[in-house]
Amino acid sequence: MTSSVVYEGNLRTVCTHLRSGNVIETDAPPDNQGKGERFSPSDLVATALGACMMTIMGIKARDMEVDLSETTIDVEKIMKADPRRIGAINLTFHFPDSLKLDDKQRTILERAAHTCPVIYSIHPDIDVKVTFKWPVNV
């Protein structure tokens, strides 16, 4: 098993990663009768995509002896109705100004990001937009 999920009531779950014991709590969002005090399950899907893409980029960067530390990702999840579902995920990667890469290195890292397992698991009806904001190397 990977994890266990316990429903605590009031639209909150406690999710435990069995190998590490790490815990994530979820809430339903305010627009779906919840408190919105924690990630919603659909927030975790969108966030998992960003984390997975960054992890795969990190593996490739390590092989290339490139340090991607301090890279951040803005994650935007857009919901649709009837049925309620994720309609779009927008990810914007922001790389530190100190990062100096040529076009070939950037292309390799971008292509690596698009091979993460989560992106292959996202339903094709979900519009995924990924933007890479590389520093301007002068």
C-alpha cells in the first residue's frame, strides 16, 4: 500500500504516507461546501503535476550537473462544472536569476519535464499549459 486516508468529518480527510509517516490533510473548497483550510483533493492533483515535473527536471539537471535549487512553480487549477472536475492546470516555472543555461540545456530540461508520470496520468480533456520562465542571460 502507498497511503491510508481517514475521513474525519466536516469534509476533511487525513492522508498518511505509509513509508514515511508524512501526513497531508485535505478539505473541500469553499465553492464545494468546504472550509478551504487545507489543500482540496483536486488541488493536490494539480500540485502533484508541478512537483512531478520538477522532480523529473531535477533528475535530468543532476545528470547534467545543473543546480535547479530555488526554482518555483506557480500552480493554477481551474475547475469546470457538470460534472464538477478539473478543466485546466496552468504551471509557470520560475528559475533563479543565477541559473546560466544555453538553449540546448533548457530544451533538454523542458522535454524532461514533459515526461513525468503524472502528466501521462492526466485525462486528455484537462487542458495543461506549462510556461518556463528562464532568466535572461546577458
